[in-house]
Amino acid sequence: MGEGLTGALSRAIEAGLSRERLITALGLGALTVLSWLYLMSGAGTGMSIAAMTTWSFPPPMRPAMAMEWSGGYWALMFFMWWIMMIAMMTPSAAPMVLLHARVSRHAQRKGRMAAAPIPTVWFFLGYLAAWAGFSAVAVLAQWGLERAGLVHGMAMWSSSRALSAGLLAAAGLYQLSPWKHICLQHCRAPAQYLADHWRRGAVRMGLGHGAYCLGCCWVLMALLFVGGTMNAVWIAGLSILVLAEKLLPFGNRVAQAVGVVLLGAAAYVLFAG
């Protein structure tokens, strides 16, 4: 009877592990959709995202206006940024997360890891923790830029031609830099990353991957201050760009081409916009 129970448990665990990849993929998809729905609902700001969205480049320059930053508003802005990063970055991180689930399952079958799906959950939480750190810095930057009269508090986009041009130029130069190339290569080679860092544990691996992802994309995310933190056009455009850089066979060339375009956009905003 004991052997029968053990066999039944083993078969149940095996069946659960065989479905883990599908469950993980569905979970990532659901998280992405829910995050986008939260953003499209106004992210708790009480404003319609349509009012904060424009196709104009650069967005209309408006006289600077600062919001009242209460404790609740600080928390609201942090979660707005973090959930936005989850919505934007989860699709491009999905291949790494799914590969981690597959490798974990293989290790479990070989008896080198406890039979449970939890390691992949911890890996992804580590990844999200890296972007939580970025979101905290972004909120501080938003507060400072509002107070300096450089970002409109309600529209959440730049009120300064110099700020817009500077951020576009910085992003363009970074896209062409060796630091961008190094971080992008790590993001584009999930199998190599897992092979090199497997002994670090799920959370540390996820945090490390998040750090490389952050190193690859942080300046692009700073462009939200140019086009609008809640501008659906810029959020979607940057999301597609990140996805193309990381997943397309010619993603490195995409990154370089975007760098040149951003430098041209900086010149346009500064001299002709």
C-alpha cells in the first residue's frame, strides 16, 4: 500500500510538472493582461488615460504644474511605475522564465531539486524586485522633475524642450554604447545565463537577470518622462521596441538603429521642434 501511495504521488507530481510550462505561460500572460488593464483604467490616478495620451511629438509643451504629493500619492505613483514595468517587461522576460521552469523540471526529474514549481515563482519575483527598485528611483525622479518645473504634474510629460532633448540624446548614445550591448547580449542568451548562474539559487538568479534587463532598458524607460509616463502610445511603443531588441534575430541591429533615430529626435526637439 505504501508503494502504491508513493507511486500515485510520484505520478501526480510528474503530471503537475509536465503542465508547469503551460501554467507558467498562462500565468505570465494573465499578469501582463491585468497589468495593462490597470494602466488603461488610469492606474488609480482618477484620470482617463486618453487625457494623458497624445500622438504628437514632442507632446504639447504646457506650463509646469506640480501635484500635491501626500503619502498616498507617493504609494500610488510607485505602484503605477512598477505595474507599468511589469506590463512592459514581462513579455520579453517570458522566454527566460519559461526556460527556468523547463530546467527546474528537468532537475526535479533527475532528483537534483525538490519536486515543486516554486523555484520559477521565486525566480520571477526576483526579476520583478529589480524593477521595483527602478520604480522607486523613477518616482523620486518624477517628484524632483515636477518640483523643478520640468515635468507637468497632471499630463506627466516634459514641460522642457531641453529636458526632452537631453533624455533623447542620452538614450540614443546609450543604445550605441558597449554597456547596452553587454546587457542586451545577456538578455538574448537565456540558456547561457542559467548555465552560468544556476548555483546562485532562484531568487538571486531572477534578481541578477532583472539587473541585466534593467541595464539594457533603463534609459529607454526614462523616455517616458519625454512622451508621458501614462501616454499609452509611448508605453506601447517602448514595449514593442524592448520585445524586438530581445527576441528578434536582428535585435542588436534594432537597438543600434533606434539609437541613431533617438539622436536625430533629440536634435529635432532642440532645434526644430
